[in-house]
Amino acid sequence: MFDFRYHAVSLAAVLVALAVGVLLGVAIGDAGLVSSAEKQVRASLHDDVRSAQEKGQRATEALQAEQRYSRAAYPFVVGGRLQGANVCLLFLGEPDEAIAADVRTALAATGGELRGTLALRQPPDTQALAAGAGSSRYSQLDTTPELLASLGKTIGRQMILGGRLLRSEADALFATRAGGLGPFDAVIVARIPRALKGEAAAHTNLLEDGLMAGLAKTRSPIVGVQATTTMPSQIAWYRARGLSSVDDVDRTSGQAAMVLVLAGAKGSFGVGPDAGALLPGPELAAG
């Protein structure tokens, strides 16, 4: 006897089987498509990476070639420009051997010599400065620290022109020193300030500002320098005090700019946002 329920169950089973078959077919097809697309993406990425690596290698080789050229050309740009000049490197704060090494490298072909490396004490020791001042008015420094600005001006002038006060105050003024105290023909300033507050900061500012004013008054070449990694930048500080500046003394171009400033150029040079140009104009570079 024909059983309608049996027929319905059979028909349902057939439909389920068909559905499962369709789903399996689609899944298998999709898996194939995904696998193919994945291979294409991987191949494309591999090509992109290889291309980027090749471009990076070419860029590195080009940069190295430029650096070799710059170093080879350097003596022709600066050779003899500071012939016979006695140069001072003055640190305002902590001395930095890397900057000192860059300065020595920069001067090597110029005919000038680094005759003194000095690091100004921060904050100034007003008691020791007063004791070293003898009978001059600076003997009152310990009770009248406002005199630090005037002392700085006098010391700045004597670094270029010579004088007894600089020599009598040297031990109190400078935390470290190598070489002589001058007189110098040119001064390179590298400011690496300590984190000072209150009275210590105020006294340091008075002495530093006076010192820069005294150096500037002599009209001798004075340049403020820093490395490309110096943080925070000191270029604005130099410019506010009327100094020419170089913000990349750790590079060959910066060393050339520094020498050209010491030879008479003026301005702010380097690669930072405060620089007016990489180097002084061609008339000075070729002079």
C-alpha cells in the first residue's frame, strides 16, 4: 500500500542530499578560488618587497657615494681659509666629546688650530668668582650677583683681546678646560645647558648673556653650533644673541659652513627649520 509519509520522507532526503551536494561543490570551488587569489597576492607582495629592497640598496649606495665625494671635496672648499687662526671651542654647560671631535675634524684642513676647549661652569660659583676678582668691583659678586652680566662681557672681550681678569677667574669660571685661555681669533660656541631653576638658572643666564655680548662686541668671528641630534635646538638662542649658527656640525656640509662662518660668512646654516641655507653663498665657498 502506498504510504504518503514514506514518500514525503524520501523526497525530503533527496532534497537534502542535493542541497549538501551543491554546498560542497560551492565550498570546493571557493577554496580553489581563494587559494589561487592568495598565491597571486603573495607573488605580488614578494615582488614589491624585492623591488623596495633593490631601491633601498641603490639609495644607500648613492648616499655613500655622495658622502665620499663630499669628504674628498671638503679640503678644496675649506683649505687654508683659517690660516694661522687660534680657535676656541666654548661649551656653555656640559662638554660633548662628539662635537669636539667634529670641530677638530672641521679645522684639520683649514690652517687654523683649536687652541683652547673650555666648558663654562653652570651655575656660576659666585663665591669663587668673587674671591678670584681681587680688588676689582667683581669682588662683590657673592652679594651682588647682578654683576655677573658685566663680568661676562669683560670675560668675553678678554677671550679675544687678552686680559688679567680672565686668567685670575679661569678656575672659578670653567668646569673643565684644555689648552690655553687665549687670546683667540675666533670662538665656536656649543650650548648644552643643564636643567636649572630659580636662582641657579637666573645667574647662569646673566653670565652667558654677558659673555655672548662681550664676544660679539669684539667683532671677531663667533659661531654657535650643534649636531643634528641636539634636543632641544639651540639655534634660536644663538640667533637671539646675534650669533651666526650651524645646526649640523656632525655632517661634512655643516663643518664646511662652520669654517666659512669663521672665515667671514654670516647667517644660519644647516638642515633644520631655522636654517636659511645649507651653506653660505657660492661667492664665499669659491673665494
